[in-house]
Amino acid sequence: MNDTAEDIRKRIIEAAKVRFEHFGYNKTSMAEIAEDCDMSPGNLYRYFRNKLNIAESLMRIVHDELNDTLTKAVEQDGLSASQQLETLIIAELKETWRLIHRFPTLREPAHQITAQRPMLWYELKNTVLELKARIIRKGNENGEFNVPDPLKAAALIRAATFKYFFPQTNTPTSLEELVTEARGVVNLLITGLRR
């Protein structure tokens, strides 16, 4: 049975992920990825123009998995908007912490994408921003919050809690200390949303 183009793309992304995890983005070449896929470098270029395109596809997969995890965390039955917001920030902290520990060289392709494809980075960040705004809208609807501009409030919450998004890049603090600190910050923010 012949592989579809999508199957081949997935195989290339997986091979690149293994290389990026082991050697890092900067020390991985297209020829090495092609060799790991048992194909010629020329054939690899039929599926991806360059290594950054592979990294972009990988980052989209990682982001989609993260977004699915965060969405499931906040959609638990019976959570108030305040509880959903706290759950989201803590889940974001724990999941991004876990990602960096599982895939420590994730920073390299992330930095490349931030520098060379800033619109992709904004697109990925805005997905979680919209989830925060949706929670705030829910809080407005049920009388829990009084926020005239949920999207702006979500952006401010993102700014106030950015330290907890891939925290190892921002602080040497332990996960346990960060969770405690993040809960305090979220509770302070929720108090402001209620006014």
C-alpha cells in the first residue's frame, strides 16, 4: 500500500521531532531528516520547502495538543467562570512546564518561528486568548463578572500571567512554587473582574 502525501508529511514531522529533541533544531539538517525517513533530500523538499516549514508544522501540532488539553481542563462540569479561569492558568503552567521537560529543545524552533514567522506565533497565542475571553463572557452572562470588554480583559490577564507560559524560560522557580504563586495572581485578577 502506498503512503499518502499526508502520511509522508507526518512521518517527516515525526522524524524531525525526534532529531530536534535529541540534537536540537539548529544542529539538524534536512539531509539528516531525509535519511531518517529513508528518502532522498530532494524528495523531502517535495513535502517541505525548508526546515522552518517542518518546525512550523510541528509547532502547530504541539499547539493543537496543548489547546485540546486546556479546553478539556476548563470544560469540566460544574466549574464557575472563576474556577475555569484558575484551572486554565494552572493547566497552562503545568502543560507548558511538562512540554519543556519532555522536549527541552522546543525553544529553538519556537524562537525561530517567533523571529521569522511572527504572525504564526500570534495566531497560536490568540487561540488561548480567545479561550480566556470565552470564560470571561461566561462569567459576565452568569453575573459572576462585570467586564465590559472580555477580549481586552483576556489580553491583560495573558500579560499578567505570561510568566506561567513556558515558565522555565522566565524563571528558575520550582513548579510547586509557581503553581502557588499563579493561584495567588489568578485570585487577585478574579477579584478585579468581579468589581
